[in-house]
Amino acid sequence: MRVISLHADVLVATSRIYQTTCTALRAGDEGFLVDSPILPDELDALPAILEQAGFPVSGLLATHGDWDHLLGRYAFPGAALGCAETTAAQLTGEPGAAQRELREFDEEHYVERPRALGLGAVQALPVPGHVGLGEREELELQPADGHTADGMAIWVPWASALLCGDYLSPVEIPMLSPSGSRAASLATLERLRPYVQRADWVGPGHGSPVAGAQAAALLEEDMRYLNDWKLPAGRRNAAQRAIDQSNRERAR
Ligand SMILES: [Zn+2]
């Protein structure tokens, strides 16, 4: 797991699998952990890494309800999970779905976990809206549906950072899940554009954080891809072509 600092109050850990990112945000003596790494040793190491860096964890946030972003409670079993209303509705409407997909992944890769995944108290956050952190700071939440039917992007004003969930990835083309939509993905990218334009950093759900200018270039590539199915130059290996194939079938 790679851990880098984007800002005095923003730390990003990137999982060895799928490059799934987990971002610690700090405001005074409170902090949120957004999304999660995947492998058990990474989740085990997280509390000590954050404590050493002086990042408190008062709550968990998830950008969307895909299982690979929901594992924070393995590291912080007592923390409540906040997510968009759309995500909360999906998690309660399809109870056990994330756990089933995690179990399938673990069985395929012979991964052992200390216990089954419990999501605990899921708190539905109004999106668009704000959520406070510490005494002075507020995160801005924007809807980010299209990859799936649920989700939110998080703007961190005091760090000029955008955490966008599964969009604007330097390693993955836009992916339409079974519940996803091409039109909604395009609308989300359009909604994110003003944030990307003023962001110092953009932290995608998969892959290394990118500087604002690079994220702006990814946004144009991703919009072109969703409009014309034109694969971006840096993202057209076999795995990305397989995602492309499935996207085209789903968009029909
Ligand atoms: Zn994901």
C-alpha cells in the first residue's frame, strides 16, 4: 500500500489491488476516512499509519456502494459509515450484496478475513449538501451517479481537493456497472468540471491522485470516450478493452 500526502490535512493510501484509494481528511482534532483499501494487511496497518501521521478518524465516508470502497470498518470497527442517500438506499435495499461480492472476491483470490463485513450504522447524507468536520470546516457533497446509480463526490475546500469516486481515473476508463448509465456519467463529469478546474488535486477511486490540470485532461478524455467510445491513449490495454466491450453492451 502506497501512502502519500496531498496536503497537510489530506493523506491518500492506495491499495495494491485495483489501486483502490482511501483518503484521510483532517480538520482540527476530527477526521474522516473516505473509502478503503482492500487487502487485510492494508486494513490492519491503517490505524497505526493514521495515528502516527496524526490523522484522527471520527467517521467513515464512502463515495459509492461498491464493495471495494466499503471496507473501512475492518480498520475502524466502531466508526459509523456516512454515504449519499442514494448509496444508503442501495445498501439497505439490497442487504448483503456488498458482503456477497466481497466473499466472491476473497474466494477467488484465497483471501482470508478475520470476520464477515459489518457495515454498522449507515448514515444517509443529503446530496447535494454539506457535512461538517471539526469546528470550522465543511465538506461539499455532489451527486456522482453514472458509474453506478448511486454515489457522491466530495469537495474539500480547505485543501482544494476533489474526491470523485469512480471517475477521472488515470488507470481505468469510465466503467458502466449494471446499474450505471452513460448519460448519467456524462452529466456527472459535467457537474464535476467546475470543481476539477479549481482543484489542486483530484483523488479518483482507483489510481494515483492527479494534479488539477491532469484531471481536467482526463475529464475531456472521459467525456470523449463516453460520447464516441474512443479509448484514451493511456488506457487501452486488454483489461480496459474488456471494460469498453461491456460498457458498449450496457449502453445499448
Ligand atoms: Zn471502485
